Amino acid sequence: MSTFDSGKPPRRLRILQITSTAVGGSWFHDQVRGLAELGHEVCAVLPREGPLADRLRRVGGVRVEIIGFGLSRRIRQLPGLMAAQWRLMKFVREYKPDVIHSHLIIAMLAARVASFAHRPALVVSQVPGLVHLRMAPFRILEWLSLRRDDLVLGSCRAIAHRYRAMGARSVAVSYYGCDVHRFDPATPPGPFRREFGLGGDTPAIGMVAYMYPSKLREFRQVGVKGHEVFIDAVPLILRQNSDARFFVVGDELVGDGEYRRELERRAARLGVADRIRFTGFRSDISSVMAGLDVLVNPSMDESACYTVVEALLMRKGVVATEVGGLPDTVQHGHTGLLVPPADAAALAQAVNALVADPAARLRMADRGRELAFRQFDIAGTVSQVDELYHQALAARGRRRPLRWRKA
């Protein structure tokens, strides 16, 4: 938890929250809802209709606007995108927000430009990952526009450190929270395990993540979420746990399904297609987690990760790669095990260690659940964002950086 210097009592703010995704985005939904529940006037701006807009419209007191801002390499789309950026600027000028808070690189760039339409607004960028900095166009645009931000919120320590090094004026760590009470470790494992014919002693190891195909050179061999590493580790795990079963939960966030089919072909080439179930998207994540023994996150680039937090809340063993914000959540030997990225052998060894020692796995999971409650409770994270807004608004008038300290 954090404390912040405050010269005046908090006031109700008019907050514009902008993101560039229309699907998924639970982290965005939960923050928007939390700020509305604090009594702020909140408007969410999304680039198109979709499941996220539908969910937000069910939140009391939240206005949803669809404005098709973005970037494109196709010249014929540029007039439409420029018109959408103009509509966003016009909306900002009319709405007159106290805070413009954006998430994801496309939204961050669009919000910085739109903020010129209402200069008194506090400009906040919250960065959920660093993949965009691997692309030269985004890296250059970020460098050119970063000074427009009054405050950058890194969603883990690694992101905050990177943005401080890039010269951001004020930076703080602010984890994306969730409803920690929604995940009950007493949820019975039976429904999920019966669905897939698992015996009571059958080790169940799963990966829960969207599939992100990428044309970036760094991710051509191994995708952003590391599905390939998990699949490659399966034969190695089976050498020690011959009856284990494996689950890939989630599907392509965007795409035509070819990436998933390639992952399925990879499993077939390794001779483990009969041991891995690709379940597709599941809305019953609590039930899925309840049925697993070990949750694996082999990401190549990641923030603190909602899925890992959910697994810890469900008191599950966790193995993750030592990248980005995962060490903020998975503290090696304390709340789970960390392994190097793109190392299937190390991943298999760690999974086998957790399967072999259920007592140690549970001890780490108990400590992980305590960490998740302390660090990722949406009530606490939204309260922190609220305090950061008020402190940053006060600091702008005094022309000095934020003073942020841990309690």
C-alpha cells in the first residue's frame, strides 16, 4: 500500500480513460469501475464496439464513447484515422476532463495529441507492457511525445524503471488490481477435472493466456506469451510425470486461427497432441484454476500478469519466466518458481519440482495469496491511482515532480 502527501482533501474529478483494445481488457474495466465507485465522473473511450464496451456499459455511472482512433500502415486508411483523431480532440475539448488517462501505446499516443485540446487536463499514461518499445516507429514516437505526460504509471517495477531511464518527468508503480475476493481457493476442482477425465492424483498443468502471433523478429520463433516453450516442455515433464495432463486455455485475441493451428501442429510433431488440450476461451477461470495443480506462464515479455495473480489467489503452484513484472508477483522460492525465458528444460524441471512436493507448493501458494491480497486488491490499487491524480494535479501547480513513498 502507498501513502502520498496531500495538501487538500480529495475532490470529485472528471476522468477520461482511454484504451486501444475492444476485447479482453479486464484490467481496464476494473480500474474504470473502481474510479466510478469512488464517486468520480468517468468516461471510457474505446476505438470500436466489442465485449469490453458491452461490459463497461453495465457499470453504473460510466459513460462509453466509441471513437476509432489509431494508426495504420495503409495509406487509404489515413484520412479516416486523421478524422477520428480530430473527433477525439473535439470530444476532449467539449468534455473538459481533469484527467486524461490512457492505456496501451496507440491510446497513449492518441491521448497525448488530443490533450492539446484541453491543456489544463492532467495527462497520465499507464503502461501495461514493453513490447511496443521493440518496434522502431513506436519507440521513436514514444521518445518524441513522452514529455507531454505529467505522470507515467508503470504496471510493474521493470516498466517504471524503463520509463525513468527514458526521461519521463514523473513515474510511479501502479499495479492493475482485480477483485481479489472473486477467486475462492475452496472452489471444488471436480467439475473441471471430470470434464476432462482427470483422476484425483493426475497432475494437471495449465497455461492461461491469449495467443499473440507476432511478426517481430524477437517473437518469430517463440511468441510473446511463450506457448511454444510450454509445448516443448511437455515431453520433458512427462519423463518424470508420465500421467500428467496439460491444458492451453485461451485463444487468439486477433487473427484467423493460424497461430493456434501451428501450436497444435507443434504438439503433434512432438508426439504429445493426446496429452495437451487446447480448450479455447473459457469464461469460468475460477473453475479452470481450481482443477489445475500448477499454472505456467512462460512469457517472453510480461507485466505483473492478471493470470498469475489469479492463480496465486486460488492457491496454485506457479512457474513463470524471470522477465518484466513477473518477479513482482512470483518471488522465486517464496511464492513460486522463476525460470529463464525460452528455456523449456528449465521450465520442465521447475514444474516437476512443484508436482513432486505438494507441501512446498502449497506453502508458496499461501504466501502468494497473501501477496496478491496485499498488492493487487482493486480497492487498494484504485485508491492509489486516485491519490496519484490528486498529488499530480497539485504538483503541476508547484512545478515539481511527484513525491511517492511506500508506507
